[in-house]
Amino acid sequence: MSAGKIIGTGMVLTALAAGAALYYLQVYAYYDAVPATGSDDVMMTSINGGQPEGIVYDSFEAINSDSSPLRYRACFSTPLSQAMLTETYVEYPNAEPLVGPGWFDCFDAGDIGAALETGEALAFVGQRDFIYGVDRVVAVLPDGRGFVWHQLNHCGEVVYDGDPVPEDCPEPPKSVK
């Protein structure tokens, strides 16, 4: 084999290895399973009092990553009806689930988003400013299946783009500036 073929083969193999490593790092490496605590994994903000409180749930599965506050995804089921939830908890307008890794089978952002658009799923405030500029959102389907994700709120969208803090937003912590 000539030197050119050896070098070419080496370059192709190196590119394939780098591509495989990059794919693995983006899709799998930075996610960790979040163990269920059994009491406060699914929190929703109460209409009365405005504070997050735990709801009844089971079949909790979640993943998270330290690389971004927006990588949190969770799935659960609850016996609570949507009617009861709307009477008790603050609804979340403009909820838009973010796409998660394909291997986290219980969370399909496309299906959840479509259910939110048609009104089949209802979205609630899990916790406002879970991290500065990031809200935890909870959506529930009529059959009791529920989903949780983090979403940038108005303040986060502006501040994380590098723009000045709007007047209606609290001052961000120094770590965000």
C-alpha cells in the first residue's frame, strides 16, 4: 500500500472516530438520571399562596445535565384530573417543550407541543425562576401522563442574549452577568 493510501485511510478513520465521539458527547455523555425522591419531584405553583408544592405522582423518570439548565426532562403519571389541577395550580402560558435526546423515550417534545396547541395537554408553573431566567414547566394530559422541562422566561430570554435587564425583571446574579 502506498503512503498516500495509508495517510488517506488514517484521515478517514480519524474523522469517523471524531464523528462518533462528537455524536456520543452530544446525545449521551452529559445526561445523568435523576433519582426520584418520592415526595417533591413534581412540584406545581399553587394559586393560593403562589408557592410550589408537591403533587401526587408515580412512575417518575428524569434526566438532567450540568452543562445547561435547559436539559432537564421528566415524565410521570398522576391520578389528579386536569379540572382539579386548573382549579389549584397556576397555568403556564406559551409553554414550549424543548426537544430531548431520542433515547429518553417517555418525553417526545413534538407530541407534547402538539397536545398543548390543541388544548389536550395543560401546562402549569412548576416553579418560576427555578434558576434565574429559567422556569420549570409541568404539562399534564387527560390520561394523567405528565411531563416536566425547563424553559427560558421573559427575563432569561433577554438577559442570556446579552441585552440589558428589562425593568420588570429582577437583577440577575453576578454569575449571569
